[in-house]
Amino acid sequence: MKAKIKRPLIKTPSEWAAFQYGVKLAAARFEEVVARIERKLDRMTTEVMFSTRHTNHKRSTGVR
């Protein structure tokens, strides 16, 4: 069972503005992290495809 995370009570407009600002900052940081992960995955996919193609060529031709 997950523990519930309670967000603080927001009573004033300035607290609401600060909360929204924090959420926007967190969202921007999240986008950066996701973009970095996507770039790493793209590089890994290229490397795997390259190494697999050569391995399959060696198997199919008998070249070592």
C-alpha cells in the first residue's frame, strides 16, 4: 500500500503562485532528463544495430 503524499495547504495567492512556479520548474527539469535518456537510447540502438549487423554477416558468410 502506498503512503499518501499530502501537498501543503495553499491559502494565499502568493503561495499559489509559488506552488505553480515550483511545478513548472520541476516539469522543465523532467523534460531535460527525458531528453537525455532518449539521446542515450538512440546511441545505444545505433550501436546494437551496428554490432548485430556485423555479427550476422560473420555467421552467414562463415568469415571470422
